[in-house]
Amino acid sequence: MKYLIVGLGNIGDEYEDTRHNIGFIVADALVQEGKAVFKAERHAAMTKLSVKGRIMVVIKPTTYMNLSGKAVRYWMQKEDIPLENILVIVDDLALPLGALRMRKKGSDGGHNGLISIIEHIESAEFTRIRFGIGNDFAKGYQVDYVLGRWTAEETKTLIPRVKEAVEMIRSFVLIGPDRTMNVFNKRGEGKDPKE
């Protein structure tokens, strides 16, 4: 059984440790925990991890956020991974900092990475972990905020939440999205403010 785990972000030093790159940060933590190393491959940095006989193909697209779908489609096809075994980790302004929410499908929410994935694989029916980055910015400064680096205070909040996101990924692979959502979405920080 194979799974495609996609951490969204932008490549390059200027984007490192920015809020928009939380998908890369979570993917790095997952791979580090599995004692693996990313290699430069087509459209992505890629590595494989095994968890109880299941294979995780972990990618960080190198196409930049707006073309993330290109990498997802390529690796889906190359590794022959079905739609229901795809998990995308994405930053979300609508959730408070550090909140984690798994969804089995949904709209793109205006997120360029999700827009690209939906367009390239022609479906929105894939699981995603929405990682809250908060929305503490003045009107008109959304781009600066999203592409800004984490503050020291935010980093303290971030560390345990990244660890929890890694747990969610492993849970998705081992027990599936429904049971994972039951376990993790009911925890306090995982509550969706819109629900």
C-alpha cells in the first residue's frame, strides 16, 4: 500500500521558515523522524518511508507553490497512488496559529497550491491537513504576512504542533482519514472556528 504525502511550500532561501512553507516544515519533521533524506527528483524533493509495511512517498514540490499540482500529478502517476491515498499539508489563514484540521475534501480556499493541485489532478477529493498560521496582519498585508518568517514566540507554539501534524500523517496512513479526524479534530486546538 502506497501513500503520497505532499508538504506544500516554495523553494529557495528567501522562503525558508516562512508561514507559507509550513508544509515543507512538517514534511521535513516527518522525514527526520523516519531517519530518511530527501533527494532532488523530478518536480520535487522526494524520499520514501515505511510504516508498518505501508510506503509513504513524501514530496516537497520544487515547482513553486503556484505549480504544485504538476509535482503531485507526476508522482501520483509514477508511483501509481490512488486519490484516496493522497495527503496534502497546507498553511491556512482561516485557522488560529497552530490549529490542525484534517479534511477529506474541500475547496481551494483561495490557496494557490490547492488551486494548482485541483486543476492538475482534476479533483478536490483528496485529504488535506490544514495547519493554522493565524491572520495577525493589517488589511492589505496578507502577502507580507504569509511570506513572512515565524517570530520567536510563534516558533514556540509551532514545535509541538508540527510534532502533532507528523502524528496525524502516520495515523492517516495506518488507520485512515475518518478515524484520524475523530481522534485529532476533536482536540481543542483542532477546532475549526467556522464550526
